[in-house]
Amino acid sequence: MFNFNSIENLSYCSGIVSEFTSLLYYTHIPSALITLLLGFFVFRKSSNLLLSKILFAISIFFSIWALLNLSIWLNFDNSSFVMTAWAPIELIKMTIFLLCWYFVYVFTKKKDLPFTQKILWLIVLSPLAIFSTTEQNLISYDLAECIATENTLFSVYAYYANILVIALTTLHLIIAFFKEKLREERVKILILSFGVLAFIFSFFILGQISESTENYVYEMYGLFGMILFTGVLGHLIVKYHLFQVKLFAVQLLVVALVVLTGAQFTFADSSMSFVLTAITVLLSLFFGMLLIRSVRNEIHQKENLEELSDKLAEANVHLQDLDKMKTEFLSLASHQLRSPLTAIKGYASMLLEGSYGEVAKDQKTPVDRIFQSSVNLAQIVEDLLDVSKMEQGGMQFEMADVNLIDVLKNLTNELQISAKSRGLELVLDTKLTDALVSADSVKIRQVFANYVDNALKYTKEGVVKVLAFKSEDGKKIIVGVKDSGMGIPPEIMKTLFKKFERGEGGKVNAGGSGLGLYLAKEIVGAHKGRTWAESEGRGKGSTFFVELDAK
């Protein structure tokens, strides 16, 4: 430790202090206080985070540096004290820069600094730590200038060590910014870069200007760089919840309000003024705590909602997995059922045709029912297979130019027998001779066949019309299947095209899986068209429409 008791009480040195505004000196105190409060607050709220520990360390070392620097300015007339306070200045400054680099690394990498790098930086720092309180740092006290005389070698080493850390910090921030792909993370890095670099550059450069000009007032302006740094951190905390601190803005507001109102005690010139100030402070504190409590409750509610949202998302993923498993099961089961059903249908058909001899009259009806049931069941199996293919993306579409009029003519001709067996009339009502669209002829025919078959099932008597016409602008071809059947109630209309919906309660001669309309919607959607149904209600018939782009 330095000892200059022989030249204590240098009264003529104290005049240096009066050359500068005292207000500038005391910028050290709010700078140190704000930094320390921020560091402590963050550490208390998130002591488990490495970032908060590093920030707390930065705030402590900066506060020590600021107070030591201030004490030097206020004690020029005490050489021994000045030398003692001056000795660790460079060591502390270098430590602050290293901690800033450490903070930037952890912030951008989301992990701790490797152990080898920590050792390397300790080696870089060690000369400053070893020689700070020796003549390798400070040689003597300059009586003429009332300042300590520094060792050139020590100063040069400190200078280039600082340059190295600042350069690496800047380079790391630039690389991290351009490597980051997420926009929000890049914004956070950019904001942090502004705060960190504003601090370390102002802190270092203005310190060097002070050294070169021997006007140490410039060094004090560098303190405002820390204010910028803490402001940037405050912004990151409020907007991006850095350090997992969510009440920071409100709590900081309350603290500032209490401090500002409490500052009025310094101006209290009577007991009444003192009491009023005390009441103001207490009220500020009371309402501030209410505000904090209210915001905390709101944050908890938001967190609960976020938790519920996450659970719902997980449940949705689980449901999707179950739906996928169900689809795979249906596909497998359908494949296994197809072959025996084909055999049943084939043998029943051969029995009805007399391939095995004439069927007795009392046996014909049961055999016919077996045949019809096998046909219906085979259609259900085909629907299930189509649904499985559709949902797994396995359904292939062979698109080509198709004349829908030809498709509809063939379809109505094929279904005439089925319509007459039910006592119904099936007609194609159109003025078009050509209705060219891009479609898979087999799949689109399946849609129209499904709609016509449904119309026959749901109609007790009357006419089923197949309509075909162009939209007013001529860009669309619209096909409609209109019946005079049971109609569709509004409550059923809402879910008509969903899986396994069959419109119970209004059916005549109906049966099936409830998949036909769902498949129709999916097939039409794959053709970039749309399909819908219209009905005036129960007992008033219905019309199913398909709209496709005209060629």
C-alpha cells in the first residue's frame, strides 16, 4: 500500500476541485446508485440465471470504480488517500470490460463461457491484479499537478488489454447479429449492442481523452454511457422479459416515485412541511404497492392462460396422433374386409343369376338382401379407403380436360334403372353442350354419383334433376343435383359435410357410412372448386352444387 504521510494536507491542491462544477462530480453518485439498484433488483428476482449474476457483478465493480473516482476528485489534498484509491482503478476498469464481454457471450450464445477461456482471461487480468498496488503501477505523487504519476509499462499494458476486450466484444456482437436467423433475436442483439458499446466506448475513449489532455472532466461524461446501458437493459426487461423479470417497469416506477417524493425532505423547513412530505411518501408507497399487486395478478392470469394454451396445444397434437392412428386402422381394416366382401357379393350374385341352379322362392329374398347388404358394405369399405388415402395424402388425381356434360349423361343413363326401381324420375336438365373443365374424370364422377345416389335415397316420390349451367361471368361451370325429397333442416346443414354425419331423422331408404359428402367436399377441394347444399327446410327438397373453373 502506498504511504505519503509526509506530504499530507496539501491545501493548495484542494483548489483544483473548485475549478469544475460540483454537479459534474456528483454524477458519479446517481450513476453508481442506478447501476447498483438495477443489478441488485435483477439478481434478487432471478438469482438462478447466469446473466443476472454477471450483471450484478458489473454493477458492483462499476459502483466501486465510480465511488473511488469521485473520492479521488474530492481528496486531492490527501496524497496517501489519492494513491490508495487510484491504485485499483485500472484493474477495476479492465474487470468491468471483461464482465461486459462475458455478459455479451452468455446473452448471444445462451451458454456459459468455456473454462479454458475463463482461465485465459484471468491470465490477461493477472498482471493488473499483481502490480496494482506497487510502483509498477503508480510511481509517486506529482506535487505540481496534484495527481499520481503512472508507470508507462503498466499503463500501456492496461491500454492494449482494454483494446483487445473491446474489439472482441464488438466483433462478437457483429457476428452474432448476422448469424442469428430469428428476427426478434436479431433485434434484441442490436439493442444490446447499442447499450454495451455505448458504455464501453464512452467509458474507454473519454478516459483516454482525459489522460492525453490531462483534463479529467471528460472522463466523467463517460459515466453517462452506463446510464445508456442500464436504460437498454430496462427496455429489454420490459419488452422481452430479459432475466425473466416481468414487473420491472412498474416496480422501477414506484421506486422512482418514492425517491422523488422522499427528496422533498431535504427542502422541509418546518415540522408541518416534514409531516406533509412524510404523508406524501407513505401514500406514494401505498398506492405504488397496490399498483404492483394489480400488475402481478394480471401477469399471473396471463401466465395461467399461456399454460392452458400450451396444454391445449399438447392435447391437440395428441388428438392429431390419435386421428392418424384411427385413419391407419381404418385403412388396414378396410383392406382386410375388401376381399371377403367381394367374395360374398360375387357368390350372392351368382346364386341370384341361377349359376348354382334355380333358387327357391322362399330363399330368393334372403339371398337378395345378402347381395344388397354386401353391395352397401362394399361401398362403405371403399369410402373408408378413400378417406384414409385422402387424409394420408395418398389419393392421386389424374387431371385432364373433361366435358362434364358427357360425364353427366353417362351417369344419368346408368342410374335410370335404380331411379325407376324406386318409383322416381331421373333427368338431365341443361342447355349446355360443352362444359370443359380440368378434372380427374373418375373422381369427379364419384362426386356426382354420390349426390345423385343421395337424392334417390332421400326422395320418396317425384323427380331428381341434374342441372348444369355456367356462372354469369362464364368463368365457372356449376352442376346441381336437385330433389323433391325430405329436405335438410338448418341444424343438420351446419355439419352436413363432416365425417360420419348422415342427417338422421329425414332419411328414406337411406344407409351408408356418413362419409360420402365428406369425400365429395375433399375431392372438389382438391380440384380447387367448391361444393355446397341448399334447402328451404324439412320436406321441401334440397339441391347439392359443385362449382369448378371452366376451361
